[in-house]
Amino acid sequence: MRLRIARHTARLEELVAFYRDRVGLPETGRFVDHDGYDGVFFEIPGSRAELELTTGGGHAAPAPHPESLLVLFFDDPAELEAVANRIAGSEVVPANPYWRARARAFADPDGFQLLLVPGR
């Protein structure tokens, strides 16, 4: 079994730049005008999971919610700090006290939270 998390956006290229260039997720593929949709796939390193971002179709992108989180766990504290430094100015405070005490949180270009957590 594999996992793919898919999210729709109106800012596809901004999100690609964020997750590929700043977070460092490897881009593994993309598609253009597949039944009216464009999309990009990213590998979540160290897992069999993927993140898929899409745009197009006949509906709007979802609004961010403070509990809709993408959580990445890092075994190497230096790697976590390197990602946090590349993301830089978009640090936010998570709504959930558990994550406030354990994670660094950043807003992606859509306003959804990405949490960087040491260890597991």
C-alpha cells in the first residue's frame, strides 16, 4: 500500500516553488491539461508517500484550516534546521498546543501549515 496526499490550489507554481525549492521535496512528475487539470507530484523522502498538488477543474481551492496540517518528521536535527532556514519568514504558531511544544510551523503560499518535527 502507498499513500498520496492530494490538495487543490489556485497557486500551483507558488506551491511548487515552496515545496520543491524551499522545503526540498523531490519533484517526481507533473501533468498538464489532463481533463482540465494541471498537477505536480512530490516524493516524501524516507517514505512511500507522495504529495500531489493540482489546479484547474471547475471548483475553487479549499480554505486553509488550522488543523489541516502536513507534518514532516526529521531524524537529523541539522536537516530540520536547514529546511527551516530555507523557508524562513513564514513561521506561524500552531493552534494545537501539542504541536506548539514540539514543532516549527510554517505557512505555505495557500496558508496551510507545514510542521517540521524533530525525531519521532
